Amino acid sequence: MDLYSLKRFVARYKLYITIILILICGYVYVSGHDKTESEELKKDVVTSTAHAFHEEEKTITVYIDGAVTTPGVYIVAEDTRLYMLFEKAGGLCEDADIGNLNPASLLKDGQKITVRKIGDIEDIDESDALIDINHANKDELSALPGIGQSRALDIINYRNEHGPFVTIEDIMNVSGIKENTYNKIKDLIKVN
């Protein structure tokens, strides 16, 4: 095939050659572009799945009873506050007395919350002689050996910032209360 024949061939099939080249370029572009989007989509799916799984791990189990519509055990998010648990338990009964509870406090795993009714008189038993460090006021706390007015305020502030104590040993997390002070008061306190 000489140069003249080649020119005639190109001139005659110029339109077909152009269409074929456009199709080839389009195919190469689309196949490369789809891979990039597909890889990004896969990364997003993996990331969101891992994020959702990570969020599921952050739950706690709490028990609420007393003057709520639906008492029972609830699995809630780790950052749940007491008022949110009230809502989850169907709300408070009309005669609920939450004066001894802090609705804004964070819940802790394994915590038991009892919502008393207005006018309820607590059953009297040995544990009633103990001071409930989750509900005691400044005067009650300062009556404990080694706990003065200042330390009583520290306990109340800690309780308001970190939520209720889960065990009596948690009182040692309060600044200034060490094992020696704890040993003096451990038989005089309780958590409810």
C-alpha cells in the first residue's frame, strides 16, 4: 500500500475511524472513572460500618424502678443522663418524687435508680442507719468521721460532675479522701 492509497483509505473512512477512536477513549475514561468511585464508595461503606460497630460497643445497662411507668432493665448509650432514662422508662408517674435525684447526672453501668413516690416512708432496716453518699446533704456528710464541711462539699461537687457513686469505694475518687479516711467511714456509708 503506497502513500496515495493510504490517503484515499483515510479520506474514505475518516468518519468511521473518528467514531472508533472516540468510543475507545470514552471506554477508557469511563472504566477508569468507575473504579475510582467504586473504591471510594467501598472505603465509605467500610468506614461507616466500622463507625457504627464502634458506637454499638458504648452501651451500659441500668435498672430503674419505683414511680416510673415502665420499670426494668435498660441498655442505653454510655453518655445517657438520668432524665433520658426517665423518658425511656415511659416517663415519671404523677406522684414521683425526684427531689433526691439529679436528672442531669450521667448514668453508670450496673446502676440502680429508685424513683420514690411523694409521701413514701422508707422501710426501716439496718441499711437506713447508713448514710447514702449519693443523696446525703452537706450536713449529713460532714457528720462522718474525717469529713468536714469542706470535704462534704467536695463529695457533693464530685457527685454532681461525675454522676452517682456506683460503689462505696468510689468515694476515694474524691480529692482528699484516701484509704485511711475511707476505712473510717466505710461501715457508715452506702450507695443507693
